[in-house]
Amino acid sequence: MISRNKLNRYNALRNVRCCQGTCFMLGLEKFSGRAHFFDYLSNTYLRAEVPSLHCFAFILPADMTPLETVEYAKKRGLKVTLTPSGDDLFHLNIGIRTSCCVGYLVFVDGNWIFFTDGETSRVTSTVNSFAGRMASVLRLAYVPSPMLLETIGRISREYTKVLLTEGTICTTGETFRNWKKDPVPFSVKEAHRQAAKEDGKWSSVSVKCFQGDREVLDCRFYERGHLTLYSGDYSQFYSNLLLPYVSSALKVSDRMKGRERKDVDGRILLHPLSFDFGQRKVTPRDMNLLSERIVARYSAAVMHPGNPMLQIQLNDRDDGSAFDLYVFSTKLEIVPLQKSTPAALGELVALVSDILPTGLPEMV
Amino acid sequence: MNDEEVERLKQECHVYQDTVTFISVMYEFGVNNSILLEIEKDYLGLDGNPKTPDISLVEVGSVIDVIEHKGAMSENPQAAYDEVMGVASKYSQLECEGRVSSPRVALLYPSCSDSVVREIRPGLPENLTLCCFDQSSSDNEISFSIVGKSKSKLVDEIVTRAPIKYNPSTIRSTYKFIKASPPLIYTAYQIRSQFYIYRDIKSTGEDEYQVSRSKLLRDAQTFYPPWIRNNLQLNSSRVDAALEFLDEIDFVSWSGEDDICVYPSKGSRSGDQIDYFAKRLAAIRMKERKKREKREMKISKSQQRGQQSTLTRFQ
């Protein structure tokens, strides 16, 4: 097996070539449909000398097809080509400034997944940048940290052993701390304890799955709709990891649906979503930090400046969703106003969780 | 830029929202405790003009209790005294459905004004009930304390059940307006927020889009509490004033018709919108003030010249 560093260097080299006119390995292949594409991945990822496979789960508004979405992207000046390649499979080429990304878009269990290969940082920044510019019609799915750990916990039952090899713990004030120790057996409880110890949350987790003594999967999970297969059996990756991950993302999206403020015969119905900070108090510093970040990202106004409560009324500039955000000493509440799309609400929850990672979003 | 004026304008918005919260909490307090409170009801005053106390209690056709809420009071004792006396005389006699009554008047004032009220208290009428409320030290309850002796049945009812607990997010996201006039920039922000909601996702990225004023009015109506939900005239005058302001600062183009042209990218990188609107309004007012002063100076100069020439003529 070649080392991770070697592989990354190889990927980096290929990506440079890609932006100079050559293409990603995956993007060069032609497929007759989804089944053909999955066969290819199953066969290819059995070999070790393959670049990492990145899967990005997108949420698209129900009334827009991928082709309509791409038309929209073109109107916004993005370089995108989408070519149908059989049922529920599209060849997708994204160009953002000098970087590009090529791969396939596949419809998987209610989500559109973009499969691509290449160097992680380059691919991630290109796709994130694309999703950011397309935010009104397309967003990356979101699996909050506690749910991500639960999902991995469920997955680990399928294997003899799952090792937590590395990850990223996000702490207040956006200090990302890479967590890397000797691999330890994955346990939800232990992962929670580790995050609590650091006063943060896991924003990504890398695991290796074993059947007996044989390593069958090496992959990484992210909160923001991204899953990477470094090496291993694609079929297992698809059915044991990708599908449960997508299902968690869909559950989150579903829980964010239908939360708009409604006027039913003069009675106003609200469906807030709250974050619990447990024993930890939200400090005035936390409130200031949140206020600064929210005002910078959204069209927003501070309606109550804190001491003891902070209230910010905000609009998502991309799709117009409107929210009231309240911060109390041990609780934070987001109250959707007349318009609230699951994608915009998910984005706001993710941002709040990045700024104040000790808060657990309750989505029931 | 006049920073003090900007801060004052922003403070007005915070006080208004706190007042909306307070009045709405009192409304729900009445409903939950089966007390038939009248909220912001119009009566006829001694001078024949309508008077609208914040809270009142009517029994057998007579107004027996009136409570006036002050979200903020002057720190100057003389000005505070005048404010309180103004409340006492304003509601000394009210006419309700042809029946004239002399209600017991109570003033609710914020805890931050307690020292000034205690200072002026000796000179105030004895039958005026003074009650201090604290809305700011807790995020989910309002506490009350009577200063001296209460003459108001309604204040007694409230104080015995205090502190009054409420859910701030529910109240604040349900009600954003009451009958009392909102600050212009507050309404402007609510309208601006509404514009985003009307945006079609497929038109995102366009430089402008059209919004219908009648739809805007209909939707803004849902942010009024039940006792004023159907006051269309009140709502439309506020919305129109806000639209004129937004037109003035180039956020929209509006000529008084139903069509409003919205420029979504305007002010999108200007930070806190209330702060931004306050700065713009302060600048507009300062410009107007300077213009007015210049005009007045011109008039007075020409009057002086006129007087001089008349004097010369008559010399």
C-alpha cells in the first residue's frame, strides 16, 4: 500500500495537470449509467493506488432539476457543464476562478451526490466555493457533530473494529485544533468526552474499519456534506457509510422543513429550533463573537444587544429566509419567520455551531 | 456624523421592542388570568381628543383603572416631573361610550429611572400610583415593585402575581408592532427584511426586482397583536413612511404606487442594518437642519435688510 503522503503528492500533481487542461481520472471515464459508474468504482477502489474519492451531498430545492441548477450557475457567471450520462447520472465540471473539479453527479436516496477525486484541500475549496456561490439554489448537506458521531457509532457495529485515526475539533472562536493521536477504538461516548474536554465539537472524523484483522475501509466524515474514501472496498463504503450518512443528512434536512412562522386564522404558530449549552454559560464574549459573525454573513440587525439577552433579526441574502436568533445565558433559539428553507436553516445552524461549538442543536 | 443622535435612534428601536414585549406580555397576562384588560384602547379625553392608555380596565361601562407604561424616562428631574404630570392630567377624565369617568391612574416606569422618580415623588399627586418594573435583569420575567401605596386595583392584581414569566422568543417573534408609533428605522428594517422574503430564488443575482405594496401591507399585518390586527390605515401609514425613507436612501424606488422596485444589493455590506439606518437617518436630519438654519438665517438677514431700508425710507 502506498503512503498517504505519496498519494497526496500524486493527487496534487494530477490536479495541477487538470487545471492546465488535463482532467481528473474519474472525470475522464465515460459511463452508460449509474450502475456502470458504481461498477467502475467498486473495481477501481479495490486497488490501493487510486486517488481519494470525495463525495459531496447537495441539497437542491425540490422544484429545480440539476440541469436547471446549472443554467442558474451559468447566469451567475460560473463555469459549469453538466452532461447527462444515463439515468440519474450526470458528468459535472465545475470551474471557479483558476481551479476546477470534474466528476459525476448521482441521485442517491433523495440527495444529489457529487463524486470526484483529487487532492482534498483543492477539491474541498472548489466545491465549497461553488456551493457558496450557488447558495440560493444548492447547498451542501449538513450532519451536526453529535449526529455524525452517532452515525459513525451505528456504522461501527458492522465491523470487528473501527479505529479513530484523526479528526478536527472545532473550538469557540473558530480555533480549529487537529486531533491526532495513535489510533484508538472509536466510541461515541469517548469521542463526546474528548470534544467536551477540548470545549468543542468534532467537525471531521477519520476512521479505519476492520473485518477481522483486515483493513477494509479508510475514510473521513465531515459535518458539511462531505465524505472521503481514501482506500478500501467501494461497495462497503457505499452501503455501510455513504447511505447511512446521506440518510442522516436527509433526516436533518427533514427536521428543518416546515418551520416557517404561520398565521392560522389569526393565531401565529412558531417552530423554533434551540441549542442547549448544558452547564456551560454563554458569555458576553460569546454573544459579541456571534453577533459579529452573523452580522458579517447575513443581512442582519441587532434588535437587543445582550445583557442578558441577545436578539438578532436576520435574512439569508441568498434565498431570503428570515430568522430571529435569541441567545440566553444557557440557551440559544432560532425562530424561523415567514420564510425558512431547510437549506438556509441548516446553514445557520451550522454557522452557529461553528461559532459556539459547545451548543448542541436540538432538532426534535 | 452625530454619534449621540445615532445612538439615540438605535436606543429608540430597543425601547420600542421592549415596549412591544411588555404590552404583549400584559395582554397575555390578562388572557391567562381572565382579567378583561383593554390594551391600547381609544377613549375620549377632556379636551375632546382621543386618549389611548396602554392598559385600562373597564367595569360596568366606566374606565376604573388606567396604566401608562414608560419604556424610558428623562434623567432630568424637571423633565421627568413634567412627563409624569402629563400622564396624570391626560387620563384624569375619560369618556367611554358616552359615560365620563375619573379612572385611577398608575405609571409603570423602568427600574433604571427609579432614582429620578423617587426624587420627584414628593411633588406628585397622591392618587397617582407609581410602580417600577424590571424587564432587563432577567430574560424571561418582569418584576414589579410599588413605590409608596397603590391606589390601583389593576396594579395590585399584577404585583400579586409578579414576577410575570414569559417566553421572550415567542413574544418577540409573534409581535413586532403595537399601536404606539414605532421608530422610522425600525419599521424600515422590518420592511427591508420582508423584501428578502419575496425574492424568487431564480432571480437571485439580479440587480432589482418588483414587490407589491399591497402584499407587503398584508404580510406586515400579521406582526400586529390581536387588538390592532385589523387597523389597516395605521399599518399603511407606517409602511409608507418607511418606504419613503428607503426610497430616500436608494434601497428602493417608489413613487407611491403599488409597484416597488427593490435593489437587493444596496447596503448588503454595511453591517448591522439598524445601525446603518440610524446613521443614514441622522445624516438626513442633520442635512435638513442645516438647510433649515441656512434658510432661516437668509430670511432673518433679508428681514433685517428690509427693516433697515424701511427705516432709511422713513428717516
